[in-house]
Amino acid sequence: IQFLWKTMKILNITPTQVMIELTERVAMNQQASLHIKTLRKAGHRLSIDDFGSGSSNVRYLQELTPDIVKIDKAFVDWSANEGPVSTLLTQLI
């Protein structure tokens, strides 16, 4: 985090100009979660990629309050089929 902030200061970039993008697995890591919260408090935006590819937990979405959640491509691919996955995709959206 310190390296990021030092670099931003040198380049005169504000936290709101930098979006941090993580995969779902990283976002669910307890240690990473603490760093993410620090970055969020500083004003960075957050994007979570591939949501639903691992053992998704909506609790992490509530805790981290990401600006963007990118749903795993598998949900989109399976959405054309009727059934539980298409229903789940609708609920995620």
C-alpha cells in the first residue's frame, strides 16, 4: 500500500482516480480484506472480478462494498439454459 501511495504522490494522482481490481479469491482472503478496507477508506474504488468462480460469499460484498462486481463468465454462458443457474444470475444482477 505504501508503495502505491508514494507512486501516486509522485505522479499527482488521487485515490479516486485509482480503481483496485481483485479476483474473488483475493477479496475473500482475510489479510487482503484488511488492506482493501484501508484502500477504500483512503478513497480508492474497488472492483471484484470473476465473482461466483470460487466459493462466493455475499458477506464479503457487504463488507467491502465494491463499486463494480464482475460476474464470472460461466454464469453468462449458462444463462441461456433454463434452470438454477439462470435464476441465480438474475438474482446476482
